[in-house]
Amino acid sequence: MGVTRRGVVYLVGAGPGDPGLMTARSLALIADADAIYYDRLIPPGALDGAREDAELVYVGKQPGVPSVPQAEIGVRLIESAKAGRSVVRLKGGDPFVFGRGGEEGEALHEAGVEFEVVPGVTAGVAATAYAGIPVTHRDDASAVAFITGHEDPEKAETALDWDALAAFPGTLVFYMGVKRLGENAAALIAAGRAAEEPAAAIERGTWAGQRTVTATLGTIAAAVEREGIGAPALIVIGAVAARREALAWLERRPLHGRTVVVTRARAQASGLAKTLRGLGANVVELPAIRIESLIESAEVRDGATAIRDYDLICLTSPNGVRLLFEALAEAGRDARALAGATVAAIGPGTARALAARGIAADVVPERFVAESLVEALTEVDVEGKRVLVARAAEARDVLPDALRERGGAVDVVALYETVREAPDEAAVAAAQDADYVTFTSSSTVTNLTEALGDRFPTRARIVSIGPVTSATAREAGLEVAVEADRHDVDGLLAALLADAATN
């Protein structure tokens, strides 16, 4: 049974931009919804968990571009729900904080459509926290006011009481405040707010590339113009803005301000991308390959059926582990079928994938290359023994050739093949300013360089997972700046961090 109900609209807050600030409830609803109507400023990857058959409808508003009228959004939500669908209306921030969720809820109520509200983290507390500015502080502010900096232009008169705001004994946080910043600051000063009061402008709060400018109420407009701060941005006015010098933490993360391109297959990239974002990087996911399963082939079916006959089983990637166990399941077998064999993993990542399925690898070399696995297997007797090498279709023959030379009866089974992924044009454009491009295999190098051609980001430093990948990169005309000592993703991250600390 799903978490959504048919005929119900869920007004869901997606948070201010950092995917890590999305609530568990929002992710569960996205994963289960029949239809999702989403805004422009939702976090990157927010829709990745949606069902493949879910209808995804963009209804965002963008400055200077024709957009779906608010009334029409309400009509679409009502029609979708009355058609018996579960509907998520996904909004940046919180739907009831300058998100027009109240208007949509009222429209649904008038139409007799049931709805639920799922709050999200609002930028007024999240962006300020990411900027190192506490909106309240025991010594500085016991109250905070959230204010629109850009009222509905169709209003006959302003709803803002500038005298009351100037006298407000706490922090003022203006949403959508860049365009009218000079006018708003002047109005506050004219009403009695001190021009010397600390102020800050926070651009793209909690997003990669967040920028913060500090000044005074009297000079903040000029500072914003000078630094080119643009929407979306928050304006903070109050003594707490001066706390940023001590409390700024975002900029201290090791990869803050760096753009890193991840080229792994999409299914594998999320873990690496998440880690990089947690270290402060702006991540561009530009998968060079995708993994296509071959477990329906007769070769794989025969290997899975005869798995108990092998004395040595060699696995060369986590993908291979996953697909081998899928093939075993289709053959009516599980981890117990490997009980009598020696199991070798090419590296720690593959060993972890085995451990997750209840198998402790007997052989794991320190270096994540086929040559190291060959060396690690020198003490394993293979003469006259049946050996299974389960791998990618395009893998090198170093391992099976070496085992055959030692007298092993080797069967090579291709569990999957790597296929070139068509590059996303928006990601290609974003990658042009990258500081680093990471490669985790030779296939990612070959496919990405061939796909991009002269659009490859030339100023980026190349980070390679190991010597085989590095050799392929050099053959493609790339200069490898960083090579991991440990040839797995953790080693690649460690090498990138060490390089970023000195460059």
C-alpha cells in the first residue's frame, strides 16, 4: 500500500535548495505520486525518486518568461485529483511561507478536493543558517519577522507598515528583496531604522554557489549591486548579521566553491555526488556510461545454474556483484551457492558489495587493478580447478589469461556491458567551468571524451581512480593531475581533497 491516496493533493515543501534538507515525508510522497506539479526552485535531484510512469509537470514561474497563471495551476490540480490520481504539488521552501500554498489550498477546498500540507524548511531560517547568521540570538534578537520584499504589483497600496518594521525589536528577513532593495532600505531608514545597522544579502541560499555579502542597512544596496548579487536572494537586517564573521561555516568546507564533474553511471553516481556536495562542491552529474544488464543471456544463465561447480569465483566490480546475485535469484539460488568456493574481489568496493549479501571475500588485493588481483591469487591453487570470472563485457583479459596460464579451467561470463550515455546539454554547459573532472574507469574516459569532443572542459583538473584509467585518459589527450593511491571511490575522494587543499 502506497503512502499517497488517490484523489488527494499534497501541497509539499521541498526546502530551500539543498537536497539534504528535503523531509522524509516529501521524498516518500514524491516516490508514490501519480502526478507531480513542480516549481522552478526545487532542489536538484528532487524528482529522481519519482515513479517512471508518474506525470511530471513544470508549472514554475521565471522572471521575464511567460509562466502558467496561478489560477490555471489550481485548475490543473483539481482536474488531476478528480481524475482519481494522487497529486503532489511540489514547491520550493515551505508552501505556506510566501509560497502561495494558502491560495491553492483554498481553491482545492472550494472545489471539494481533499488536500494535505507537508511543510518544508523555509529559506528564512535555512539560508541564514547556511550563511552563519542566526535569526535570533540571546544578546541581539528575541524576535524575527519574515517580510516580502516584492509585493503583488496589482495591489492598490502597500500592506507593509514601514514605521512598524523600523521599530520592530528584532531581525527583519526580506524574501524576494533584491529588486526593490534600495527603495526598501530607504523606507526603513526614513521611518527611523538606523542606517548603521548590520545587514546581509544571501544569494541562492543553501544551493551550491551560495554567496553572502555583508554591509550596513545604508550601504547594502550598493554592496549588492557591486557584487552582482541576484535573485533568488534574502536580505537580512539586524544585529545578528554581524555574527556571521564568527559563525560562517559553509565557506570552510574543503570543496566550497569548487565545481566537480561526476562521470559515473547514473545509478552509481548518486553516492559520490552526495558525498561531494556534503564537502561543499557544486556537483555536475555528467554520466558517460550506463550499465546494461546481460543476465538474460544463455551464458549468464548457464553460469548461475552451475555456480556450485566452481572452485574459484572472481568478481571485478560492485555492478558485477549485484548482477550475479540477480542471476542467482532467477536460477533459484542465493548466497549459499557460493559456500564451497574461494571468492576473490578486485577491490574493497567489490568486497563491500559482497559483504552486504553475506559473503566475506577470501581474496582482496590492496590495489584495485586486475594485475593486483592476479598477484593476490598466486597462493590460490587453480591448476585443474574450475574458475568463474564474472565481469563487464569489455573488461581486459589480464585476469582470465593469467589464470589459464596457471592451469585453471576459466569461464568468463559477461554480466553487463557499459554503453555510452548521451550527454545532457545543460550538464555539458555547466561542466565548462568545472574545477575537476573525475573518472572512475577507462570506459568513462573514452565515452565522455568521444561524446564531448571539443566541448570537453579544458581548464578542469583530471582526477583518475587508478593507473589503468590514467593511461586511457592520456591516450585521449588529457593531462591527469591527480591519481588515487587507493583505486576505489574513497581513494579518489581522498586524492581530490588533498589536491584541493593545495591548489
